[in-house]
Amino acid sequence: ASSSAALVSTFAPGFEGNSLNRRQSRYLLMTLGATLTQQQAQVRLSAYLSGHGLRLTKERMSILATVWEQKRPFAAADLVAALEAKGFHVSRSTAYQTLTLLCDAAILCRLMLGDEEARYTFARRGYIHLVCRGCGKIREEKDPTMTAHLAGRKFEAFTPDFFSTVVYGTCSVCRRRSRKHKRASSQQTMGKQTGAEK
């Protein structure tokens, strides 16, 4: 507990011994501005849970550790599959509940991408999410200019906690594939026209 308190005082001065509510947790995310280490995320989750009368269970720790291994935005089903592959069984509802807690503690953010299942990624300040409409791949890109612009905005009768920016488009792989397909189609069409003229 003393090492946890030391970590809290290191990366969240002023919150030692205090329980963190949603607003405070998100404030911490915005003021830290950097990606958390796994150990810092564990301390933040522990502080958030204790502040809400919840325990840091073995399941929650396993889910947090598995989340940390994810290299790109993931769905709850991906997380359950990764846990199963490690021989750790958790129900889908436990996974969803823990993902919600990780979002509330400002460790993860939830991306709602159209009609698809929600995706989760690390809550990092200054990143935008580029989503390919062809293959669905999501890439994170650091954009301090956009962050500074949105952080400086004032809204009437509204106080923002955090923001997430999603940009839809076409990735280079899908663009190349599309060009290749168009070329092949146009060559096929030209071949048919030449054959009809004879």
C-alpha cells in the first residue's frame, strides 16, 4: 500500500489518500498528458475502485494486464479471446464491466465507430484515431495542434471531461487495392470493346 501511495503522490500529487471520482480521474488524465505505465494504471484503477467501494480482484488485474498487451484498439470479444488464449476464463459481462471501469478511471477510452461493436484503446491525450472505411483498421496518430485547439475551447453551459477525435478515410493498402481493381476493370472493359469491334 505504501508503494501505491508513493506512486499516487508521484504521478497524481494532491490525490494521496483521496478517492477519485470520474471528474477527478479524467482531470488526472488531462493534466498528465502522457501514456500511463502499467504500474501507474494499476494504482489509478485501485484508487478509483476503492473510492467507489469496489475491490481490485484477480479478474480485474488479469483483464488490466491483458489490456496492456493489446497493440491496437480492440473489441470486448478480442479481449475475452486473448484471456481465453492465456487460459483465463472470464464471462463477457465481466469483461464489459471491467472495460467500463477502466474507461471511468480514465485508463481506456471507448471508441464508438458507426454500427460496429465499441473499440477500446488507451486514453492518451493528443491522439486522433484514423479509421479506414475499407478494412476497418484503426491507427492512432499524435496531433498536438488539434488537442490544443479543443482543450482551449469554451462551451456554453457545458464542461467537457475529455474528447476523442475519429477521422474516417481510406488507408494506403485499401487505396492501392482499389486502384489495382479499377485498372483491371478498365482493362477488361477495353478488351471487351476491342473484341466487339472485330
